[in-house]
Amino acid sequence: MRARPVLAPALALASLLCVSWPCESAYLAHAPPVVATPWRKALLPCECAAAAAATLDCSERGLAALDEAALRVARRCGRVAALALAGNRLEALPDALGDVRVVNASRNRLRQLPRPGQVSAQATLLDFSDNRLSSPGDDALRHLPALRTLRLSRNRSLRHLRFLPDPCGLVHLEAGENGVASLDGPLARCARLETLDLSGNALAAAPRHVLASLRRLRVLDLSWNDVAPFPLDTFAGLTQLTELRLDSTGAEALPEGIFADLPQLEFGA
Ligand SMILES: *[C@@H]1O[C@H](CO)[C@@H](O)[C@H](O)[C@H]1NC(C)=O
Ligand SMILES: CC(=O)N[C@H]1CO[C@H](CO)[C@@H](O)[C@@H]1O
């Protein structure tokens, strides 16, 4: 937000008003944070938190819908770059979230990923963990080419990942504890991926064909998938890998030399 000359007197006025009126104004971006009392929360479903860019914080409010009052607060925040919605009872998101780049909607009841137009094409982070997503259409995220972080863990009806953005610029993908049985689709083209969590899915074989193209992976979690045996070249070329989780994958022994290409791998206790 750009500072304007009128800001100082406006701030003084705002802090005066705050004594008797809830401080949800845009001036929160400049004033010290106001302590949220239960009374205040009841009056305001959401509040603005000022970090580098404004966050509209509506998390843990038991909201069943994002209503007018919440969006009024949003308008007073100025430019809302991030929307924190975790821990509510939302079954849908509002139709247009404007310029928001970060949407954290974890622990809700959402059945769908954002539709085109609902979230800006510039969005970089979506957290839809712990929702009720079932496998969306293959083009569900095609409209979000700027996405770098995607969290989709714990949506048991999610069976595949064919809907990832394509071209895919994802750096972090968490899709643990779903029902993913197939990795067909854009995942093999997400060459910028650094962390990949596929734990607790329904994979039936080590995904060699996918891993072969994910040369930047640093963290890989395949635990709790019945993927053994592991062919010798399973992790070939993953020279950046520092962390690899393979617990409960059915592996009794790994072929000698399977980690030959992984000089950075740290062996835990
Ligand atoms: C989303 O919000 C939850 C709860 O506030 C937090 O634990 C989680 O780390 C957030 N997700 C991301 C990607 O920051
Ligand atoms: C944590 C959670 O609510 N997970 C849900 C994921 O999706 C399945 C099926 O839609 C639900 O049954 C889970 O409860």
C-alpha cells in the first residue's frame, strides 16, 4: 500500500475512533494490531492482518459462508493478497476473490477446487487440505499457471492428479492421505518440484517414470503406499534429494546401490 500525505491525520483519527468503534479499517496496516476480543469476533467475522501485503483472516470462525460483512472488511483492507479461511465450515468459496494470490482453505467442507475466474490467474498458493474434494476434471487447475504451492492432503476421494496445472510450475506439492492410485498426467512435467508428498495413497508401484523427470526434488515421501519392490534405478538422477521417506512401502530390502545417485541424502536414525 502506498503511503499518502493524508495518512498521519487519518491515523490519529482512526486510533481515536478505535476507542469506541471496532478497528477493522485499512489503518490496521499501519497501526499496532488490535487484540481480538470475543465481542469483536462476533461483530466482525474476519479481520485484516498486515504483513508485507494484507491478509484477510477469517480462519477458525465457524463460518458456513463468506458473507457480506466479511467482504466489507476485505474492501477496507485495501488490496487483499492472502485469504486465510482455514478451520471453517465452508462448502463453497465466494464467486470472485479478486486479486488474491494465496488461498488457505484447509479444514473446510469444500468439494471443488476454484473455478476459472474465482481465483486470480496470478495465484501462487492454494491449501485445500482436509476438505471433501473428489477427483476434479483434468483441466481444473489449468487456469492457474503461477501456482507454486499446492496442498491437497486428506481428501480421501481424490484418486488421481491429472488436474495439476499444465504447464506446471509447482515447487511444493502435498497430496498425502488421499486415494491416489495413478500419477498419469502433468506431474511428470512438474520439473521445478522440490517437495513431493504422496504418502498414504494407493500407489501400487514405485513411480519411476515420474521421478525420472523431477531432477530438483529435495524431499520425497512415498511412505504408506504398497510400492515395493524398488528397481535399482528408482531414484536415478535425483541428485538433490536430501530427505526420502519409504516407511511401510512393503520393502524388505532395497537393492544395493539404489542410493548411488543421491549424494545429499541424509540417513536418519
Ligand atoms: C493454512 O492454515 C493452517 C491453519 O492456520 C496452517 O496450519 C497451514 O500451514 C496453512 N497452510 C499454508 C500452506 O501455509
Ligand atoms: C479430513 C476430511 O474431511 N477428509 C475428507 C476427504 O474426503 C472424503 C470423501 O469426500 C471425506 O470422507 C473425508 O472426510
